[in-house]
Amino acid sequence: MTITKKVVFIAKDENIEELKTLLGTMVQASRVEEGCLLYNIYQMQDKPNTFVVVESWENNEALEGHKHSAHYLHYKSHYEPFTTDKYSDNLVSLG
């Protein structure tokens, strides 16, 4: 079963560029992982402190593998000081 997630990060105003750089390191490294179908990060045009990550994985095993990768562990241990909030949703395809 394909797993698609949406993760939203709200950066502190003084840390927008730091969070943008940190999240940016995830894109290429994640896209080449086995089982990655999609990995994109968006910065909201009208709210530049808000970033949306949309990622899709072939299955739960691929997602779990991603969560144990070096780039994921680096991001996970560094993002909190740059953010005021983070939340995520699992998405289900209708088609």
C-alpha cells in the first residue's frame, strides 16, 4: 500500500532561512532512496515561514527505511530550534 504524507513546518521568523536550508538537504537524498515515489518541499508564497513537505512511499517498509537514513536522522535532530510548530497528515488517494 502506498503511503503519502503531508508535513507542515512553521518556522520562527528569525529562522526561515535555516529551516529552508535544512529541509532542502532532504530532497535529493530522499528521492534516491529505494521506495521513494515523490518527495517535494514547498514554501508558501503568502506565508514564507510555512513549509509543506509532500512525500510518497511504495509501502511502510520504504517509509521506515527512510526514517533510519542518515539524512533523516540529521534533520530530525536539528529542526526543532528553528520551528514554532510542526504537524503531519497521512493522505489517501481517491483515484
